[in-house]
Amino acid sequence: MSTTGKVPNKCVRLGESERRNIEQAGNEVRSRDDRRGKVNSSIAALAILSCGVAALGSSPAAEAQGAGDAVTAASLPQDPANRSSWASSCRQLDQAVGIKSWVVRSPSSCDTILGDSWGFRSSLASAGIGISLYSINNFSSNVMNNDTTQPKTQAFGGQKPTLSSLTNLYITYNLGALGDADGQLVVGGTATRNTWVSLGPSGNSLNSAYWYQSLFNKKLEFKIGYMAMALEYIGAQLGGTLAGGANGISASIQYSQGLTSPALSSPSASITYNISKDFYDRFGITRSTDPGGATPNFTYNRTSTRFEIPNREVGAIAINEFGYRHRPDENSSLTWVRAGYFHNDSGFASYSSPGTTSHSTVEYILADHQFLKLSSAHTDPNTPGRGYYVGGTFMNADCDIALFCKYGEVRLYGIGIIPNRPADIVSIIGNHSMFSGAAEAARHIVAPHVAQNALTLAYLAHITPGWYINGGLGFTEHPAFGSSITTPTSNSYSSALNFLLGTSLFF
């Protein structure tokens, strides 16, 4: 669903020539900064943050390429004082030490606040080391005056002003120096902070510690270690970028049924068979998150480092995804269709048979197509992803164990459709979620709402290299399970209108 780049066909390792190129480019950047007396880019970034969104309409933007993907001559930061040499060297650095083979576009060093300040990125890359640090922060608040006066337990995001923050650090090591031309080690950690516990635990945890390897000229790719499978499968991020956020406001079935996020990584293995340039099949196995939800996940596996969870009915997930992904170029448009299935043998509580548990299965299909391009070989060959897109999602789970058991979505979005804003995304997303009838019956809800409908309008603005702001409104009919009923612990809400604001920072 994105403009994600493709995995390079030719392996990249840091030999002497690459080291010299990166070091020379870094030296040129530092020399130019010294001659012109430029303020260090990290200080400039803080100044930009303090200025607010005044630069929204006029600042230059960049469409960052995936760090683990084939990097083309994309639109890049346009600060000639300290970015001209960096613009060329960052592509080499991405190829050499960027995170490989995520299903979404991983952060690119070309699109970062710090760039190559102090020459730290080029110096690390000369030793085969890459670093990626980013923070994604979101706020939501219901602006409709339909709350009751008595304080209640929060039932949905935004009912009370809700904040969430996810900060990830990844360190990569290219194994070329050890004779493994296309291998990579990745290790990293996550810090999460949430004001509503249902969004997930607040704490610090391991997000990755795995080995990536490709074989037979990238015909096969595999990973083994601790991973977040949400970055390997489904591709639920709007526009294929981490800054875009997940599709819709209720696309959570995969997480409620055990698939791991960066905050809850687990022992995993994944292998991708690249059948052709466009077709692929991907299979993985991973330990599930705890079926009990956020609280037991935080209680029994606080740092996500346990291989198994003792005295909990937590099992394994087997997942397979088949897809067709044609990436855009100056002559063709993006089309990405993927369908998958996963089985979780953990014990999920049954609504219809209290005291018993069942295994979980989830089926999903997603499709995105760029139906109108805004660039061509003659006008803008460097940003083939600019244009209008249409997409859809369907997910299905067992309604006897999943509170939200069916999810459908239609999305219309544009990437770079505003002049001089090639990385901005405008989106309209409508979705429909089915509540579990078995859960309603088990809780004796006498006037149930069997479904939730939502419409979200949003705008993602690329303010400066490494800084995005995402704002919008999300209207939801029946925002919480049982939301038509008032109880001593929950509010009665027939609808909500959430003000949404997020910022993504890539350092």
C-alpha cells in the first residue's frame, strides 16, 4: 500500500571504496559546515520544533526511501548549506547498513533530523554499523459534548485526552567484513508511554535481536531471532511509511489475536520466497503475545526478553502471506495485493463456553493501487509514487473469542498531490468493525450495537527532514463495545468525534 522501495538485487558490502566514499562525503559536509559557520543541525532542529507549524505550507519536503530497500534518486532534503554532499552519501549508507526487508519503509538516513552531524553516521558506516532512532507520538481527544458528568473508566481512545508514544532504537551491523556479503545483525530497544492501558504497556523492552540473511541473489530471505512481526507482515501503515500510522482507527484484530508489535517482540523466524520481481510468499512462526491483553503482557514479560511465559497459556503463531507487489517507476504505477492467514495455538477465553479456551485463526486481505500518477519521466522521474491511491482491507477472526472479530476498510489517499509537497499524504479512510455477538450475549447486553462505523480525514505533512506532523478528525459511531449502555464503570457513548494529532521524529 505504499511507495516502499524494493530490496536491492545486488548485495552491498562496505569495501574500501565504499568506506572512502562515505568518509569523503562526511568530511566534505563537516568542512562546509566549518567554513560557513553553520549551526549544528541538531540545534537547528530544536529551533524548528519551537517554531511550531508555521513552516507547514512552504518548507521543502523529501520522499525518503526505505533504508533496507533499493535507493533511487528520490526527492531529498534541499538545504544546500549542509546537505548537498550528504544527499549522495546517505543513499550509499542506506544501501550498506540500513535495516533490510521490512514490509514497510524503514527510516532512511536521508530523511533524518541529525543527518551526518559530527560525521557520526559515515564514521559508523565505515565500520559496518548503522543506527536508526525514531519517535512516533499520537494524541486524540473527543470533541463532542456527550460525556456524562460522573467519572467513568475509559472505554475508547480519546474518550479522555489520550497520549501514546513509541520510541525505537535500532543498531545494525553489516556482516560483509566477516565474509557474509549479504548478512546483517539487528538489535534494538523500545520505550513506550501510554496514558490509556488498553493501548499497551508503558515501559522499556527489547524490540529486536535477529540475524537477516539472503540467498541465491535474494531469491530467499530469512530472519531469525527476536522480532516484531507487525513490521514483517500485512503492511498496515498508510502510504507504507512508519510516519503514516496504521490504517483507520480500529485496525487492531491482528494485535488482539497475538501478532507482535515493536513493544512486544518475541522469538520468531520468517522466510520470504521472492517468486519473481513482483510475486512473493512469506512464512513465519513466532511466539504469541499473551491472550489476556496488555496487563499480563506487561506483568509477565516486562522487557520482552523471555523465550516462553511460564504458567500462561501462550503458544505459537504460524503465519503465511502471499502477495503481488509492483513498485512504481516513471512508466508504471504501484499495485500491492496481499492475502494471508495465521493460526495461534494460545488459549483464548471462549465467550459462549465460560471456563474454556480456544485457538485463534485470522484471515486477511489488503490491496492498494495507484490509479493516477502525478509524475512522469519528463516531469518528475525521481518521485514515481506521487499520485492518487485507492485501497481496501478485510480481516476476519473467530467471534467466539475476539471482541472485534470482523473488520473492513476502504481508503482513498494521495501522496505528493500538493505542489512542492512530494512526501505529504492526504487520506480519507472509512471502516466497519463487527462486535462479537457471543461477547454481548455473555455480558447480557440487552440493547447491543453489533457494529462500529468510522470515518477519518487526515493530513500527514513532512515539515523538515526527519519531522512529520499528522492531523485530522475521526468520527466514530458506537466507539466502544456496549457503548449504548451506561454502567457504574463505563460511559454511554453513541458516537465520538476525535481530534487527532501526531508527530513523528526520525533522528
